[in-house]
Amino acid sequence: MGYYRKADIHKLLENAVFLHLKQLGFKVLIGKLDNKEIDFIVEKNSNKIYIQVCLQLNDETTIKREFSNLLQIKDNFTKYVVTCNEPIIGDTYNDIIQLNLHDFLMIGFSYIVF
């Protein structure tokens, strides 16, 4: 069906993250929490991580939308929000790691033990 690049950039970002995760050998699922979606639940060797993908975290409404569903998950697995914001490796929001897309694609999860 095609796509309109400017309107569908978030879909392209999610697709890039999904393909990268599959290339790294992870099992990738889509999650649901009440009426909210978790973009990706990634599993490997009985461990999992949760990932949200967002173009920019540029206002409080967007930050709340992207982080709130992850904050509701009460297990101890790592949670990420991957964005196109300036690369700040290790930046966190309530223990959820904000990772720049470039860093995610270049570094990936090499520092996570699975």
C-alpha cells in the first residue's frame, strides 16, 4: 500500500528496531497492557526486555505516553524507550533507559547479559 514518509516516520522507526532485534536473534512480541500497547517485548534465554519506540520526546504529553505503560509493568526486566532525540547513552526516566536510535542500532544490547 505504500506509505507517506513524513506521516509514517514512526512506523519506519519501529520497523528498523524490529528488524534489528530479529537480526540479533531475539524473539520479538507485541505487548498489551490494558488498552495500551508495548511496542516490543523481546525474549531470549528466559529473560526479556520491554521497548517503546518514539520519534521525539519533546513534551510532557509524549513523555507520559511513552513511559507510563512501561512504568506500570512491575517485574524487574529492563525497559527502554528508543528515540531520535540527541544521543545520551544511559539517560533514564524512573529507571527506564532512554536510548537514541543510532546508539541502539550501533551498540544494540551488547552491554545487556542475556
